[in-house]
Amino acid sequence: MAKQSASKTDDLKRRQEAPLITPTDLKPKATRDIAGGMNAILADVFALYLKTKNFHWHMSGPHFRDYHLLLDEQADQLYAMTDPIAERIRKVGGATLRSIGQIARMQRVKDNDAEYVDPLDMLAELREDNKMLAARLREVHDVCDVHRDIATASLIENWIDETERRTWFLFEAGRRG
């Protein structure tokens, strides 16, 4: 019985010490570059998701219903990106974000903690954030191309399209008169 207990302890210790290595044919540099780029994207997507929800929750004015629903739809799209991004990072052999603190350190989307933001300013700010996200997705796509990571590049292409659609809707919804 003591032998079996020691064996279980040894197995547990080995599992705790073993790094999270996912088998991949990508080279270690490719894993580092792709995981690093995608983790930055993931941090930006989480930050943009929360900012979009913030503006959704604090929307006001004569177009409240339309803007409120638009931002809710866009927040859902952003949130839907998070798990596939994180899982892709793991599939290529990387480790993904582990905390809100790590997101805060990595995000490039600026927070907006203002007590009041004009509805059209909300739309304009989110439009610019989405434009920036599309540009950063293109940068990571280039990294994927260099390392021949077709699967990640393919996902990114869809996210660029979705991000450009959000940008377009925010632009059209925010046009003055």
C-alpha cells in the first residue's frame, strides 16, 4: 500500500512539474512569435469587449435602443473570439493569458473610465479601436505567413472581416445628419 501511495505521489509531482507542451510541427520560434502576437490580440479583444459593454450599459439619448442593441451584438462577437484565440495559442504550443492583470499589462486598447461619454463619441471611439484591431490582426497574420501557420492565418482572416464589419457599422451609425 505504501508503495502504491508513493507511486501516486511521484506521478502527481511529475505532472505538476511538466510544462504544458502541446505537440506541434512548428519550430519553437514560430510558437513564441505566434503565441506572443495572439496573446496581445486576445488582451486587446478582452479590453475592447469590456469597453463595448461599458458603452452598451451607459448608452443614452434618442438613438438609445439602436445603439444599445448594436453594441450588445458587437460585444457578443468580440467575446465569441476569445476562446478560439486562446485555444489556437494552445494548439501551436503556447501558453495563453491567465489573469485580468495580465490582460491589463498587455492590452493596447485604451480604457475609457469617463463618467459620461456622448453616444456619438462612444461610436467613434469604438470605430477607431476596431480599426486598430484589424491592423493588428493583419500584423499577426503576417507572422503566421512567415511561419506557414495556415490554420491561425485562416482564423485571423475571418476575424479581420468581422472587425471590418463592426468598424463599418459604427461608422454608418455615427454619421451626423
